[in-house]
Amino acid sequence: MFVNEEGDSFDLPKNKPYYGEVKYQMEYKGKKSKPFDWLFVDAQSLTKIANTIGLNVEIIYKDEEHQFLAKLTKSFSA
């Protein structure tokens, strides 16, 4: 999703909704939750945006399919 067929990474188009913004609704044994927002974001975009608002990002785990676990912490100025 973040790399083209030639293996080059790319930026998402400007002025369009981020394609990773989706609505989910869970269902279990006939009971449905209220729809809720869910965000799929790549590690590079997460880091770039988090850093602009004073958050540090530590990628704790990443697999071959670009799934990852990240830890966000607040930056403190000395």
C-alpha cells in the first residue's frame, strides 16, 4: 500500500481524505456495536505527524506486511 510496483515509496495525494480512515462496526452473536472510527496509518506518517505535536514514536515491532506496534510518549523540554 505504501510502495509502488517498482519498490519506490510514495506520498499520498494532498487535499484528499487519508485512505486509512475507516468506520468499523463490531458484531458478535447478533449484537452490534455502534460504528466507531478506526485509523490505519503507516509508521513513517505516524512518526512525522506525532513529532510535529511533540510526541516521540518508538516502533516496538514491525513485520513484513507493514503491520507495526508503536509506543507514543510525550516529549518534555528541559
